[in-house]
Amino acid sequence: MVSIIPARAIIPFLVGMMLLTGVCNTLLTKYQDNQCVRNCDDPDPLKRKHFEQPVIQTLQMFVGEMGCWLVVGIMSLWSRYVSKSTTYERINNRTVEDEDPTIPDDASIRSHTPLTDSTASSKYDGPSILRGWRVVLLSLPAICDICGTTLMNAGLLLVAASIYQMTRGALVLFVGIFSVVFLRRKLYAFQWLSLVGVMVGVALVGLAGAIQPDQKHPSATTMTADVGADALKVIIGVLMIAGAQIFTATQFVLEEYILERSTIEPIRVVGWEGLFGFTVTLLGMVILHFAIGRTEAGRYGPFDMVEGWRQFWEYKPVLISSVLIMISIGGFNFFGLSVTRSVSATSRSTIDTCRTLFIWIVSLGLGWETFKWLQVIGFGLLVYFTFLFNGIVEPPFEFLRVSQVEELLPEEPIEHN
């Protein structure tokens, strides 16, 4: 006899795995950045070269996303050969408390429809814009993903892991603005105030890194480092990561537009974007190698494809961490899609906050960065104003409060890494 476990019973496990894989994504990428791949035996630490291949790291992310097709295949086989032999009466697991709109967690501006619920189909019942060859439209958000992820990976080379994760909080700023401009959503005064607060928080985090720059690699000595140059690198890194959120926000808006007009499952969206992203990135790597990587100035740089693959295959820590990153990204997509509509905005924002905190704590424990009070203040502002923007906490003043908040992205953005 097959035991059917209610979806709600395994949500805590799925949330925990989403948190774990999300933390591993950033930490493993930073660990990979710290690996020496050239002149490692040189007594002068400044002559040692580390793994600085943001394009290859983008490629491995798309490999992880393509892993969603494996899940789709397994689910198809399960429904074809296993579920046919098992029939059961569906049980309504919602309680009176679940239906009560006065409960703050259920009064969230987000949807509660679980993605794993096979009976909950898309609200859209017209012809899908992704039918037939039009599925290639998913290459548009994939290209945005390429640009955003590559910029963020390049920025991570210049800043600490926690600053990288906190700076990604600027995403809410661009999602809010683009939702108004392109999706004709409405923002209230407290939400505009929240966006300003997020900008201030990101600025403080970047300022903290510039005032007290950390060692970029464990082998480098602080005595030989130019503090002014390190501060400039941190500022550039923060600007690159914050700027990358423009592409990520564009990706979210494009996905929202497509999902509102199609019935495709989100996990297939990730799979298609992984396939298109992998193809475009690989093609771009070849073009950039012949255009830049083969030149004297581009040799051994991020566009030298031959050198990048040599580093990838010859250094075991890089290879092993790449495999783990692919697995963690695939896991993050699977667990994230499994719970993102089953939990409230409060829970999702708490998960994001915990993810950043865990990355920060582990980075401090590993000695990758130092504690900065200004960073604490910036992070606190980021968390508060993000919660305020999402309607999780009430505005501080009565005149800013509204009875109901319009949902910016009803289809829920698909987080990829």
C-alpha cells in the first residue's frame, strides 16, 4: 500500500533544503574564486593567479538549470508507470485557520498556490504564446540571466561573499520600477519609500566594504596590498553586482509576462532557459576567445577559453566545486519551485534573510572577511525596507498605510541562484 504524504508535511524539509543549497551556491562560488591556478609555488603571493572565470561559472549555472529536465523526466515516468497503479481520494488539507484572512501570515500579498499541486493549473486559459517554435522566446530571459549572472560572478571576485549577497538586495529596487513601467503595476508611497531605503542599505554595505576592504585571497598578505586600490575594487564590485540586478529584474519581468500568457510549468521554464542559456553562453565563449582571448592582452584572462578549461580540468578543487555548484543550483531550483507558492511572503523573506546571514557567518568563520558594524546597519536597512516593500511589516506612519497592496509579480519570480 502506497502512503500519500500531504505536501504541507514536507514543506519544512523543502524550505531547509532550499536554504542549504542557496547558501552553498554563493559559498562554493567564492571558494572556487579563491583557488590558485597559476604560479602557485611562487614565493611572492602577488604573482599567484587565482580562478577568475566568471563566464565559465555562468555556464556551469546553466548546466545546473538544465538538470530540471531530469526532474521533468522522472515526474513523467512516475505519472505514466507508477501513479496509474495508485489511486487515492484527494484530501483537503486546508483548515479554517488557513482560510482566515485575518492571520498575518496568510494576509500576505503573495499567492499560496503550491507549484507541486497538479490540479492547480495556470489562470490563463487562452492560447499559450510558447506553443511550438515560440518556446524560443524563453531565450530572452535566458540572455538577461547570462548578462546578470556573469556580472555578478565578476563582482564576486572583488568583494566578500556577504557583501555580494547583500548587494543583490538591490533587485527589489529594479523589480519595483520595471513593474510600474512595463507591467503597469501601481506602487504606493510606502513602497517608494522602501525603494529609497533599499538604496541606502546597499550604499552602506558597499561603503563598509570600501572603508574596510578584506583580503581577496587567503594567500595574499595585507602588508603588500594597496588599501586604496582594494577600496576601489570593492566599489567597482558592488556597482557591478548592483547593476547586474537590472538584468535580473528584466528577466523577472519577462518571465512574468510569459507566464501570464502561457500554461507552461515553471520547472520547464527553468529547463528551457538552462538549455538556451548554455547554448548562447558557449557560443559567446567561442566568439570572445577568438576575438579577445587569443590576443596578447587577453591571454590568461577571463575570455581565454583554452586557459579557462585547462584550469577547470587540471585543478581538482575547481572541478569538484564546479560539480557541487551545478548540483546545488539544480537543487535550489527544484526546492525553490516546490515551495515558493506554498509559503507566505513572510516565510520567503525570512529564508532570504537567513541565507544572507548564514553566508555571512560562514565567511567570517572561514576568515574570508572581517566583521564591520557599518555592514550590519546596511543589512538591517535592507531587511527592514524589503519587508516593508513586500507588505510584511506595516509602514511607520498612519498616512502611509493602505488596506490592500497590489501584487507586482502574481506569477512569482523564479529564483535561479
